[in-house]
Amino acid sequence: MTLTARRIDHILQDKTLSAPLQAIAEKILNDERITPEEGQLLFEKGELGYLGALANYQREKRHGNRTYFNRNFHVEPTNVCLYTCTFCSYSRLIKKREEGWEYSLEDILDIVKKYDGEPVTEVHIVGGVLPQYDVKFYTELFKAIKKHRPDLHVKALTPVEYHYIFKKDKVTYEEGMRIMKEAGLDSMPGGGAEIFHPEIRDQIAGGKCSGEQWLRIHEIWHELGMRSNATMLYGHIERFEHRIDHLEKLRQLQDKTGGFQTFIPLKFRNQDNQMSHVPESTVVEDMRNYAISRLYLDNFDHIKAYWPMIGRNVAQMLLSFGVDDIDGTIDDTTKIYSMAGSEEQTPAMSTRDLVNLIRRVGREPIERDTLYNVIQDYTDHVFEEDEQFKGYTALPVVNR
Ligand code: SF4
């Protein structure tokens, strides 16, 4: 019997487990969908071992030991922003814009050109919202990137930016997303979702697009035959019912379009923002949240732990709690989470680092492109650097 099967068997034999949790476990093992009420119960009563075993069962059923990563870099055109989201440590208000940065199209192209000849497959572009970054700016940017490097996947902007620029330029969502596709946009990242429920969203992200508008823009993008990701910012002032409401809305849209690739829970960090008084969630709560996300979003292929936000050690543990993707090499090109106090102050990992991080917990590292096409299986790959260390003798005390 495999370790996963033993863990599941242990759950089913556990006489102390309540009947409702036992029933949920059986549903999950039979691939039946759990209801919002059952999801709520998992948040309220599901213990870490129980949730982890079930989430890992689902993870291994879908992906075995395969764990995905990609080689990417981020470009953040500006950290000055019209909005004042209370959880945001990254943005600078317009009246203090001299403290931030505002890149021109040429500045951004220069950043992209720094990766000429490097085996990166994706540029991830998100940032603050300002009037000069409009439909014209972004369409010219996407076209220029594609002209310079046609094979580079452009994953850019969230409904927060799209809602703003389409409104400003008086184009409908449908027209706007079609214009972006024609300009070279390949996919949309999952940001800006925060918590959809207005009771929370109005308090933490008032003024920017609503939950319905976020979902509608993704729906339109999916109807164009394109793919995107989804996120949830958790662990601040929301309650479990708001998380379930959020997951349920994503699950319903995914039933309709099938256009989401991966779900990324994002942990609220409390450094240097308007919610610094709100304590951060514990690692145990983080792990429970990832596991429940895996169990609830039964129509999402992938659950991703974004390592610059959660830290590489927790990301490694999460590979046994439903997660099958840990994002990319990043190359120290995002400031969004380091400025909010994450453990990763200069987020960058070489491919070798990422591969070894995955291997050390017994998983198989697979480099993917943005659309999850396999680029290289690193399971048995030997890096040149590893070759150089072959002559070293293992410590006898460890080998005994
Ligand atoms: S989260 Fe985004 S929209 Fe909100 S203030 Fe920060 S940069 Fe602006």
C-alpha cells in the first residue's frame, strides 16, 4: 500500500472523525463534488492531517509526482496607483509619485531585451493603475514585445487595469479584450481578485473593479478561446464564508468556460500597509487553505504556490497539500510581495535551485510553458554544477 493510500485508509478508519467529515472524505475519494456547506465545514473543522491527506490524494491522482515550474521574469511598469487598497504595500499614491517608478515603453522594452538569449518563456506584466498606461500604451507595448521576441508569452494585466483603461477609452469589455488579443496578449494572470464578496472587497479594495466585473472580464477572455489564472487574497479580515463564496464563484465560471488553468491562493502580508494591525495567518492555516482550495476547485487542473509570497520552505511543504506548481524563476523582478514583508526579499531562483527544491521532497520537476506544455522533464537531469561535486564523499555519520 502506498503512503497516500495508507493516509487515506487511516482517515476512513478513524472512529473519532465526525460523520459529516467522514462523508466528505468519501465524496472526495469518489470524485464527487463537495457543496458550499461542506466546504465551509472543512474550513471550520477540517484538521491539517485530514485535509492534507485528501488534497494530496487529489493532487497525485491528477499529476502523480509531477511538479511544474516555468522560467519567467516580471515587469512592473509602475508602482504609482490611483487606488488605495488597504492591503497594498507596493503602491505609492499619486501625490507621492516621486517615491515610485513610472517606466516608459522604451524602459520596459529595455528590460525585456535584457533577457535576449536567455531561455525564459514568459514575461509577466502587472503594476499600478495610472492614466498614461491606457489602451494605446499597452497595445503598443504588447506589439513591440511580440515584434522583438515573438516566442515570448505575454501574460499581462488583470481586470483591475482592463476595467479602468476600457472605461477611460470608452470601449466595451468585449471590444477591449479583442483589441488586446490582437495586439499580442497571450494570457491573463490571476491577480486583482482579492475577495469577491462586496462586504470585504469594499473595505480592502474599494473603487477598483467589482468581483462581478473581474469574473466577467475573465469570462469574455475565455470566450475568445484564451486562458487565464485566478487568485484569492486570504488571511486578513475575511471570514471562511467569504472564502467559500469566492471559490464557488470561480468554480461556477470554470464550469461555464473551462478557461482557468491554475488557482493561486495569495497570503495577506502585513508590512507597511494600512492593515499592518491585522495579524497574518499561521502556516497551518495557510496549508489548510491550500488543501481546501484543491478539494473545492475540482474543475481546476492546477493549484499553485507562489513561492516569492509564501516562501520557498512552505512552498516545498505545500507540494504535499494539493499544490502541483510553484511558479517560476522570477529573477528578482517583482517587488509586490517583498515590499509587503514576505520572507523572500530578493526573489530569484536558478533553474537548478527550483529543480532541487522540488526533488528534495520526492517530486518530479517539470519545466512547463505558460499553457502547461512540457518543455523539459528534469527528474533525472544532471546539472553541470552537480557533476563538479561528484567527487565529494558523503558524511559517514549521515549515511549510517
Ligand atoms: S493592489 Fe493594485 S490596484 Fe490596489 S493599490 Fe495596489 S497596485 Fe493599486
